[in-house]
Amino acid sequence: MKKPAAHGAETQRLLVLRGLDMLDTLPEERFDRITRLARRVFGVPIALISLVDAERQWFKSRQGLDAPETSREISFCGHVVADDALMIVPDASDDDRFRDNPLVRSEPSIRFYAGCPVRMGGGLPMGTLCLIDRQPRALLPEDVALLRDLAAMVEDELRSLNDATTDPLTGLSNRRGFELLAGKSLAMTKRAAMPAALMLFDLDEFKAINDIHGHEIGDRALSDFAKALLKTFRDADVIARLGGDEFCVLACGPAEAMSAPLDRLESQLATLRDRPYQICFSVGTADYAPSRHASIHDLIADADQVMFTHKRKRRPSASP
């Protein structure tokens, strides 16, 4: 087994890493969403965001692995940080560097590994976004490009830690956070020729809830709707509160497939019988078309037009 070497600027790298103040912090949806997406897109059992400290690698996000950290000297990610380059190991049991590694000989029984550096502080590698499989496999060039795109999303989230990208009331991404995540997701969707659809939600008669019950109850209604969205949509979907009573979901799949989740959302809201309010919504759905939607703003605008029509249809007719 070959132990990973130290990075050429290890002292500076560790200063930047610890300056992020992320080691041993709680899981965050912004990072978990990326590892869930990576595991789903690549069809691997394990996807991780690792931060490589002096003596250990610690996982800011982990899907399919229980251990929160491992020793640096047996880590695959340590090699990626040392070389500051993407590393692909098709079959670790047939690789002189890793065949005797405890992570290969016992749980999690690594065979395939692919790790892309995640950089900060003028380009210094902090850790990796990595994929692990218990079976040997290879990556096509387009797969490598996708892995780099997802690693870039991790970097964007790291850079945005000092920015306000999360809505404090609901815990969802706010407009800025959504634009960052959605932009990367659409680029990946386009590259992989996968369908995607945007759903834009507006709560009907929300002002009346605030006026009748007060803003504290109005905030509860917003939180209830956010929780219903999280329970309804898939882990890989990007969910956000854009502002006020406006929410959106960027989902994998075509718009025509969204009727079932919208029905489930209605069912989730119907369970809130102990509330002094009823949450109803209007929704506009638009399919992502790369030729039509140069940016996420174009896609939002199309969904907004559909949502406006939906809201007008839901509005009760005036008496003659």
C-alpha cells in the first residue's frame, strides 16, 4: 500500500482549510444534494465530499457510507490532494497503490474510485468530490466532464459560505442559492441530454393568512409548504424559496411527468388539518429547452407565464 504524500504547499493548504471552519460541522442540504445527485447520475453506491485534514479525511457529505472520517494515510482522496489532479482507479484490487489498503480488503470494499479535487484559497485542494463502487468500472470522457461539473458545484457552495444563499425561515435555498445550484444543474442536464422541468409555485391568498392570523402564523404556513415540498420531491431536485410566498423546484424529468408529484404535494398539504389556515397554490411548469433557455432566468420567466394562467383560472369568478 502506498501512503499519500503531503501537498507541495501543505502548511498553506491547511491554513485555508481550517479557515473555512467546516471540519466537524453538521450536514448541510446544499452539499448533501450534490452527493445524492452524483450517486444517482453515476449509479454508484457511495458518493462523498471529503475534506483532507492533517491526519484524517473528514466527510462533509456522505451517501452510502456510515463512517464520518478515515485516516489520511489509507485515504484515496489523500492522493488526489497530493497530486492536485483528478484520479480514477478502475480496479483497486489490481492497483499496486491500493490492493493492500484496508478500505479495499474490508469495508467498504472499494474497487472503483474516481475523485476530483475541490479547490479554494487561490487554487489549493481542500479535498474531493469522489465516487466509489464495489465493482470495477470505468468512466467515459463525458462522465469525467460531469464529475468535474459536480466538483465545481461543491466549490461554488464553498465560496458562497459567506454569502446569504439559504433562506433562514425554511432552510431552503434562496434566490441566489437557487441560481447557483440551478445553473450548474442545467449545464449538467444539457451535457447529459437529460430532461428537466421547472415548477414555479405561488401561494394563493397568502396575504389573507398574514392579515387574519398575523405574521408569525404566516411564517408557519411558509415553513409548512417548504416541508411539504421536501417530502414530495426527489433528493436530486433543487428546491428553493425565491422570496415572499414564491417557491420553485427544478426537477429531473419532463413537465408531463410532474402531475404525480403535484398530486402528492396536494395530499401532503391536506394532512395539515390542525392549522388555522388552508394552503393552496398555483403552479406553472416549463420544460427546460437549451435552445430557448439561455439562463435559469429564461426558464423561470416561462414557468411564471404558465403559473399566471393557472392562478387566473383558480381565482373565483366575479358575481354578475
